[in-house]
Amino acid sequence: MAEAEFHVFRGDAKGGTLQPYKIQVEEGMVVLDAIHHIQAHGAPDLAVRWNCKAAKCGSCSAEVNGRPSLMCKTRLDSLPLEQPVVVRPMRSFPVIKDLVTDVSWNYEVNKKIPHFTPKKDAPWRWMQEDIDRVQEFRKCIECFLCQNVCHVIREHAMQPSFGGPRFFVRVAGLEMHPMDDANRTELLKDELGIGYCNITKCCTEVCPEDIHITDNAIIPLKERVVDEHYDPLRKVFKLLTGKK
Amino acid sequence: MNAARYETHDFDVLVIGAGGAGLRAAIEASAAGARTGVVCKSLLGKAHTVMAEGGVAAALAHVDAKDSWKVHFRDTMLGGKQLNHWRMAQLHAQEAPDRVRELEHWGAVFDRTPDGRILQRNFGGHSAPRLAHVGDRTGLEMIRTLQDHGVHQGFEVFMEVTVSRLLVEGGRVVGAFAYRRENGRFIVFRAKSVVLACGGVGKSFRITSNSWEYTGDGHALAYEAGAELIDMEFVQFHPTGMVWPPGVMGILVTEAVRGEGGVLRNSKGERFMEKYDPKRMELSTRDMVARAIYTEVKEGRGSPHGGAFLDISHKPADWVKKKLPSMYHQFMELADVDITKGPMEVGPTTHYIMGGVRVEPDTGASTVPGLYAAGETSGGMHGANRLGGNSLSDLLVFGRRAGLGAAEHAKSRSGQATIDLAQIEAAERAMLAPFERADGPSPYDIHAKLQETMQSLVGIFRVEEDLAAAIHEIARLKQEAARVRVLGSREFNPGWHLAIDLKAMLTCSEAIARSAQLRKESRGGHARLDFPKTEPEFGTKNTVVKKEGETMAVGQSPLPEMPAELRAIVDAELEAVKV
């Protein structure tokens, strides 16, 4: 059986180092299996989040050889094992310990978004094709990998005035729901700062659910914001009619 | 005791667990005016409900107009081999449609029928297409809907917090002692009512579809607080878990594969369900299908990695990807199998426990004042075997009822009880002792031994000498766990967390093994090789586990008797009910 070397970040908010561990490679093994093996054999306090082990819960996000990934679906046979596999926590969030980061900011952003608000007398009937695109957004498992790679967060730390791709996806799912009656464009423009996004598509690239975050969620939302808040003709129309 | 050593929070209702049942309970308790707190071991939205795939069972009658709560009730009772609490099965069948519609009103986006209503699919043991679903990620839809609705309802959420014991004063539950997984700091919750919605026990078995969280905390907390557990011998082995590669062994393959037309074959290419349940074939109940696959493998007709072949590739590839998207990706990415082109290999995996805290059906009240339970942590609803899809609906129906029951109870209490400091000190000592030992076994080793014991001795087929051996081994492991040593600090330390969780796992394992020993018959999820028949006299008895002093007492109590009008529904032919 082949052996693989792992270099795993061990440390906390104060700092840390990559520690070497050796494991025996089994057929079909994923990075999370390796981390669990390391835990059970020699590093019992190695901190890692996980739940489903089947890419459904979005808990085990980390950076494997520099690539933001879910550890439960990163196969060892997809990695060059002749060199050490480097596993680090997501870089954009403060480290709590080892591979566990403080993602609480995301939960605060989520609270800002008004929940689904059905139209009065909604008929509760709609066709499958009307919700295909909403269902795409609702596939999101909140792994926060998109937040982790977004430049606005990763390089510029704009968290206080920015929502991030995950929450643009959530808002898109609400705004494009055929029965929803709330308007969230003001929120997108001001509190969630959608204008900061310069559509580099890094989020789309790392999404384990293959959601077309930029093309299907962010760009249409940007268009709505522009239409409602920066279209001079519409502004006049609104003034005259009082309609939104 | 130095007050700074722990934080204190006061609530009317404390909900432990944030899966479907916990969140639904919290929403209802808040709506009833109770100041509510929710504790969860993981981040919000990651609870086990997120892994549910196939759907939520509710007699909406969108696809089959002849479906009704009566048919659903009858299916549930027959699937449970009539060991279900009739009142729970009745409430469940009657209220599930409203709970599903309510989810839609909170933003859930279910797949649609051609005329624009919620689509429903077939599932084992259901005699109508009944499962509202979203592809094969229904649990995600449900938990996200409850989460996103819930965060605006005013309850407070404590993420990554584990409760290690309930605080009891004068025979009444008055709070909980917990720790923050992130930094190991302690929390004392004072609460007028506590709702246990902690899920199940699967992590005591080696092959399981359950996550690390499923360590039986709710069952064990209730037991330690003096509540009764019923029917703990009934563990559901889901027929279809992945069997290869080794790292994914046990991961769930949704029953929706069979619901949508998937067929099971053995290595000889035979559609073997013809032998076991020719009428229902692949859509037989889970207990039957799991034993069929196990038997085929045991008798030498298994697939290369010790399972059966499950094939949906006769359906159009695009349709399969649309109906079963996560199965498609799961097999493609984890097992190099394209399910649109060839069969999957599947085998039984520990999935669910039917047994749990004995509750009063209408309110979720346990036998201990102030303590409530809902969802998988409670017992009675599913009898000896749960039908697929009946869990998600159970969470909604009884989560809501327990939240309401707990809120009502809280209103009847004038203030928070004074908690005896000795209890808190004892809880703290138990938590810290593993750090203070100079030597002792690793929690990972004890856990591995327990999993092997339960897997090999208390599994899908049971026999007296195995059960006796298991009980003996569990007792030995308990002694080992009492000496467990933890290395490292209190900062996010999985070894420490496991050492604490072990206690609950051992308690539940003992309860399962002892209950299995007492039930000398085969029924639903409990199959005895030495007592292969279903015995009528056991059909009128619940198995009861209760803590007496330091020992586990196991006995029986009479099954609540069903009213005549419901008995008539169960006993009638399907055609007479489905009108």
C-alpha cells in the first residue's frame, strides 16, 4: 500500500505551523479520511469540522494544496502524492484552531436578509420551469468556499459592508421566486454592497454544487439594482406614478 | 464554585438540537411567546436533517387523488408492525400535509406536478406516491427553509455547543450543563422546559449513514434524568448504503432510486426481491429489503465489494441526473461509477433508531416533568420499522407539538428553579477528569471497539449469545471509558469531545442490546435468528428502559390500545380505505 505525507496546519489565532503526518493510502480515499486517520493515530486533538462526508452539508471546507475544496470530496488519487499534501484552513476567516475557522460573520449577514415573503392571495401554483433557476440557488450547502475566495473578502476585507457570493445566491433565490413579494434591491446595493463584486467568477469556480453564481445570480441582481436605482427614465416614472 | 468559570443563560424553553425537529420546535415555542434558546453541536444548518434525501411523506393527494390521512396512517401502522403508538401515527398522518404546505409558505421550493402543485414520489411501504421532494436533496431544502425562517423568529442559537447533562431538581428538569466546543468553556442553562431533539445513535455502529453528531445524546440525557426509553431494540438498517470505496462505506443511497424505478439484482443477475416480497419488490419496507440484501450476500450472491447491484441506468441519463442529482455526483466523484450507465453497489447501513424517549403524543412530554422530546430522539411514532419519508414529516409534526407543549409548560412555571451547585460541580468534574489522568485509553480506540461490537453482535440479525456477549463487552468498555485520557487543550479538541460523547453512546448501546435480548421474537427492524417468528404476545408490548440507581432496568409495558375506528382502518383491505 502506498504511503502519503500530509502537511497539516496546526495552530490557532496566534499562529501556527504545518506539521507532517504519514498515512497509508487506501483505494478511493479522500482528504477527510486522511485527516480522520491522523486524528485517530497520533493527533487526537486535531480540530476539523465535518458532518455528512458526502458533500451535502458543507462543513469540511479547507484549502488543499492551495485549492479551496471540500475535504470529503477531494480524492487522494486526484492529488500528486509524490509531494506532501498541504492542508490549511480557509484563509479568509479567522482561525480558531487547526482547520477550524470562525465563519460566524456569514451567519450575521444572513440575518440581514428579509425572509421569503409571499404575495397576498398567492395561488401556490407554479410550473417546474418557473423554479428551475430558483432550485439551482437552493442547492447551496453553505460551505462558504465562495466567500473564502471572493477578492472583496479575501484581499480587501470588506466584510462590514459586503454580503459575498453566498448571500447573493440566497437573495437571488428569493428575488426570483415566483411568489415572493419583497424587494431586496436596496439591501443589495447598500448593506450587501453588490457593486463591489467585479465578476471575476472565482466563486463560481470553487462551488462544489456547480451553481453558476456569477452568471445566474450576481449579474441578474446587479442588473436589477442598476435598473431600479440608476435608470433615469425609471426614476422619473417612479416619481410620477409613485410605483416601485 | 467561581461564577466566572461558566456563563449562565435563562430561557423559558431550551431546545437541544437544531435539525428539523429542533428548529420546528424553536419556531413554535417562540411563536407561543416563550423566550427560547437553541443549542446545536455543529454550525446551524449542518444537522443530520440536511442529509435526508428522498422526501417528506404527507397525504397531499396531488398525484394520487385517492390518498388520504387514513391511507397514510394505515401504511405507517403496517410498516411499523403495529407497534407504533396509534395516536402518534394518527396525528402524524393528519397533520403532515399542513406542515408541508407551511414549509412552502416559508419558502421551500418543492418539485412540481404538471399542473403546478407539489410533486410526490413513490417510496417503500407507501401505497400512494406521497413524498414531497426536491430532487434527492429534500432535507437540505427543509433545514434551510426552517433556518432562514427561524433566524427571524427571535430565538437565540448557540452553535457548536454540546450538552453533557440535564440539571434536575426535585424530579423535574430545570436546565442543562453544556460546553462550547470552540474553547471548552462551560455554560449553565436554566430553563423551565427542555426539548430534546438530538437525533439518533448510529455512531455506535461501524457501518452507518450517520454523522459524528449521532451519538445518542438525547436518549442518554433523558435516561440519566430518569425518563423512560421505549423500544430501543428497533434500529433501522437502511438497505442501501454505499459499500465501496472503504472510506464511504455506509453513506446513504436514497430510497428514491428505488422509488423512481431502480431495481436490485444479485451477482447472478437475479431480481432477488421476487423471493422476499414478490408483491412490492424493491418498494418493500426497509427492514425486508435490508435483510434480503444481507441474505443474498451471506449466501454468496453478493457483488464484488459485498453488496447488491442497484440499477437505474435503464432510465434516460438526463432524467436520472434531474431526479437524482446528488446520487449521480456522489457515485461519480466518490466511487468512479456513472449511475446513468451502470449499477451501483449497495448494502445495509445503520440509519435510524425507532426507539426513543417515551412521550405523550399530543405534547411531546416525557415521563419527567419539564422534559420534552421530538423527532428521532422520541419513540413510539414508527413502531418496529419506519417508512422512508416518515421521518421528515415526523420532525415537523412533533417538533411543532413539542415546542408548543414545552412553551405551555413554561407558562405554568413562575420562575427559574434554583440549581444546586453540587450538580454543576459534578458535571464540571466529569468533563475535566480525562485531562487529569496520567495514563488511560484513547477515546478513538474505545469508540472503534464499541462500533465493532455493535456492528458484529447487535446488527441486522441477532442471537442470544451475541447479545449477551455485547452486553458484557459494553460493560467492559464502560470501565475503559471511565479511565479515558485526553491529550491537548480545551480549545476545539475532537478527542475530548469524543470522550464525552462515548458515555452517551455506551448508554444507548447497552439499552439497544438489553432491549433486543428481552424481545424474543422478530419484528420489523429487530430480527432474531433464534426467534425468527413474529409472536402475537410481543405485539402488545413496548420494551421499556429506565435508570434505577446505577443499573439499567429493562421491562415491558402494555402498548396503548387503539380506538375501534382506527383499528378498523388498519384491519381493512387497502381498497376499502383508499377510496
